[in-house]
Amino acid sequence: MDVSQFIGDSSLFLSPAARNIQICANPVLPHSEGELRLQSADPAVHPDIRMNYLTDPHDRKVMVAILRRAFDIARHWAGEGHLGPWIAPPVLAAKHKYEEGTILSDEFLASLDCG
């Protein structure tokens, strides 16, 4: 995995002195279904695993709502100090022409899935 696609300069964000927080959003009852396909009768051959995250339109709507709520929690953070700006994964920022401080589109938020 190329970490720079997700966090940019890893020496800055993953250094021992870095202060970061992750707020993880996860739909609890997804409608999308993954699949597992055997490639061979040989148990040493890995199966083909297809997660199919967010393939159901309902799941996309739920995920966007969950992410919007997570951003709201971050904006109203009551923890020590305040949270700095959200850092968009560089590969997605380029794809969606996102610039820091602009409003996040539903399409951008739906692209933040893990699949």
C-alpha cells in the first residue's frame, strides 16, 4: 500500500511527535453483500474475496450521512485543544478537485469507502 495516497507526507503525519486523531465511521447494518469465490480445490490457493462495499445505493446514502456526522463531531470537538483542518487523501482530492476548506460533495464522501 502506498501510504502517500492517503496521508501525503508520511514523515510528517506518522512521526513520533505527530498529534493525530482518527474518527472512524462505519455503517452497522449494510445492505451490500460481498462474495467469496474459490479459485481452486487446492487449499493453498487463496480465494477471490470481493468486499463489494457500498454497492447498494442505500449504503452509499447511509455512509455519506455517517461521514457528515463524523465531521460535525470533529467540528465540535470537546477534547484537549482543538482539531486542525481535515486532511483529504491526496489521491481523492485530485480526483474530485477538492481544495482545503471547500464543501465536501456527496460523491467525494462516498469515495472514502475502503473498497
